[in-house]
Amino acid sequence: MGICHSFNTVADMVAPAPPTVKLVLQDGELQEFAQPVKASHVLQSMHLTAYFVCDADDMVFDGHAPAADELRPGHLYFVLPVSMLRRPLHAEEMAALAVKANTALVAGGRVREDNNFGQCQGRRHGQGAEEFN
């Protein structure tokens, strides 16, 4: 006889976390950003001059990996060597990147609430795949 609401589980009481930008670095580390961020800013802050950022959704077998500019929450990105811009991605490379992403996502990351790159570093995670040159 009144207005009431019951919860089935603890998960029902917890609001889902807002989506973040998920960036898998070349060494398998996961960085997360709460806000959209420019790929060039991330790469410059980490002193990665021979790398680019690619959206995982834009990667296809035997296709070229396009460079991403604006990194958006809810998307997964990879930091890849510039040499991968000039040739098609092979099935073995895509599989290795999938393993690297899975390892990084399972381990989790540290979310940057702002885009101040100078001090905040994500947690280190184990290597998920070999490095491509």
C-alpha cells in the first residue's frame, strides 16, 4: 500500500559509470580519459613521435589503419607505430592487438578526469602482444 521500489541486486543500486576514452598504448598499458581529447595532445605528452592513434572500429583486415584525431568517450583506440600507416593490417597483427586490448581492459586503467597530461599516468599492465615495427 504505498510507493516502494525494491532492488534485486547491489548492481541495480549503482549507476553505470559514464563511458570513457580507452587508449591502449604500445606497451599494453591502458589509459582512460573522462573527456574527449586530441590524439596529438596525448602523443606529445607521452613523447611518442613515431606513433599514431587509430580507432579500433576503423581497423579492417588487409586495410590501412586510419589515424584518429579526436578521441571520443565510448571508443577504444590503439597507439600504433607510424610504419603501420603505410601498409595493410594483417590478420596476425589484428589478432595480437585484440589480445593486447583484452589484457588491458581486464586489468583496467586509471581515468583522467581532466586533460592535464603532465602528471597523471595510468597503471602499468602486463604485455598483451608483441610490438610491431
